[in-house]
Amino acid sequence: MKPLVSVIVPLYNASAYVTEALDSVLASTYRPLEVVVVDDGSKDDSLSVVQTYAKMHPEVRVLHQENAGVSVARNHAIHKAKGEYILPVDADDKIGQTYIEHAVAAMQEGVRVVGCRAEFFGVRQGEWKLPPFSHALLARKNMIPISSLFRKVDWLQTGGFCEEEIYREDWCFWIGLMELGGTYVRLDEIGLYYRVLPVSRRSKAKSQKRIIVDAVNRLHPAYMEKYLGGPLHYHRSWSRFLNWFRSVKQVGDFDRWTEGEVIDARRNILRVTQGVVVKQFRTPSLWRGIWYGWFGKSKARRSYEYALRMEGLTPAPIAYREIRICGVLRESWYACKQSECKHTFIELIENPDFPNREQILRAIGRFTAELHRRGIWHPDYSQGNILFNDDASHIEVIDLNRIRWRRHVHGYPFKRLERIGPSGLQCLKEGYEQI
């Protein structure tokens, strides 16, 4: 028995084109076939158009979601799809009659993804000249059209299309499929007709180059390392050459902590994953990069080494990583355990009625005195870098890279905490003098 193929069609404000797309799919020589259309909150009459169409064609199912983007719509459709094989088709494109039939035959030979030659229509005409497939080229650019056939089980393994706000999200998806093993085959037939509108997502993506490159590097670092010898660069064709001059220094187990939820991106990028906080430091200027690369220690290395010396006074360090190009530091990360402390000093400033406020301030004063007793001077001892739990039985300090180690530390270090007010400062000083 032939396997069911699910054609998934994300739809947004394409009422003028969608019936052409659906007609081309239903004209396919292949059966069994189902078509799953997901309306992504269209503001025109797209939804009513496809609902009317579906009443006349039992192979077509229509789903609806609030506007969330094409990747969410594709994932929604695939999740609901019943087929063993999946073929995405955009609502303004068309496919050839024999494409699905020949693609299924190729897939049954053990191929991971099957595509075809493509032809432009609309404001641009002619064949879409796509280069031959190779893993090394896929690491630099996408040459797999979105209307390519793959297995639903593979979609599940990759986690689906990236739902972040990036263009070329299908590029990341194809890389994810290739990471499962296998390869891509392009059929020698025009099976996709790609409509080019006056303003298309494909042309808009050109202005999103840095966002796309950053996303590919973040989501698929191992693939980039394997086929480019390092990350994809903004000058993509130079990536392998530039990576010849790239060196990586890593201390500790870092590889598992490169992804996670971004909790702050104002200056440096902070991510949290599986109880670990990863700080990606801002790329230094050229001169600072030379200094950190050849003469001094990077902020990531200092953070790691200082945390080792400050056992119990800061979240436990896990790892750090430095990347240099021609010896110049370009990227650095520091990973530590996520603090068990739930509060920051800012909360004491903003809430005069914080429970046990005075006792907590005295405990922070004693903690500060202990830092000084150990010869630790923290120039960034500020309201966002002091953490404590509910009863202040545990206090920690973070943002360590500027710490200085001295034989003797004198004077109250509370100048950067003056927003706490006179009575709060008095409690800090009382605690400090108890040690």
C-alpha cells in the first residue's frame, strides 16, 4: 500500500493565489494524498476562500490559528497531518503533476529529503538555478526549496521549524534534518513553480543577514564546526578560510550549555538552561580584543577563575570558552550554576516594606565584611549584583570579572548602594561592623 502524503499549506492574506496552489496539488498524479491548510490569522478573505474550497474537495482540511508566523503554522499543520511523508507548499506557489509521485519513489530508496528543480513566475521568470547539494554548501547557504519532501518522524526528531522571528527558518530546518544523517536528492524535473511578488519574503530576508547567520550558528554549532571548521561568518563564503585562523580555548564542560532562554540582552547576552546561566560577553573592540587575546585575561576567564577562589560566595562556576581569530579575542562565554537566591538588592530599594528588610540588610553588611576579610574588592558591588534568599541565610555576589584581590580592604563599599536610603545604609554598616 502506498504511503499517505500530507501537503501542508500555511496561509496568510493569499486569497488571490491559494486556489491556484491547491488546484496544482490536487492535480498530482499521486494518491493517497491529504492537504492541510492552516490559516495564520489572515486579515483578508483567505479563510472563507479555503473553507469554500474544502467543501468541494474532501482531501482538503482547513485549520485556523491566531497570527503567529509561518513556522508556527507549518508546525501546526504537520502536527495535525496524518501522512508518513510531508510536503510543504506555500499558498502562492504551485507544484508539478508528477513531482510527488517521483519524490515518494526516491524517498523509499532511503533518502532523507527529496526536492526538485524550480522555476520562477510572477514578476520574475526563468529557472531558479540552484547549486548542487553538499553539506559544506548547506552550512553556508540554503539550496533546498521549502517544497521538498521529508518524513514526519524526522520532523519530530528535529523539533520542527524554528519558531523564532527569523527569516530563512527552513534553512535551519534542513540543517537539522541533515544532522540526523543521510542526504538530499534533487529530482531532474521542474516540480516547483515559485511565485515572486513585488515584495517577497525571499527578498526581505536579504536585509536580515546578521540575524539569520546568528540564528544558524546558535541552533547548529556542531554542523558548522564539522563542515566549516567553525561558525558561519557574516561574509559567508569566507567562513572556512577565516576559521583556519580560529582557535578555541575551553575549560570545563561547556558544549551542553550553549542554548537556552534569553533573560537579558541589553549589554551581554544571558541565557538560562537546565539550571545553568551562560553569559555571552559582548564582542570587544579590536584593541581590547588584541589585549585580551595576547596579554590579559578575558572577562570570561576572570569570571571563572575568580569564582573558583570565591567558593560559597558566588554561584558555582562550570566552564568558560574563548574564541580567537589570529590571536585576537572575538567571543567569550562563562557558565555557572543558576543561583538558588531568588531576590536582588534592587527589591530592597524598591520595597520599603520587604519582609525582614532590616535583618537582611545587616546580613548583607556581614557578607560584605567577609568579602573584605578575604581580600576581595568588587568595583561593581551594585544593586543588581547582590543576591539573597528569603531569610538572607545565603547571599551571593555576581558579575565578577572586575574583582580585585588585595591584602587589605578598607572603608565601607556602600557608595553604589545609596539608593537604599539613610536608614538602610545604617543597617548595612551595622552588619559590616559585626565582623
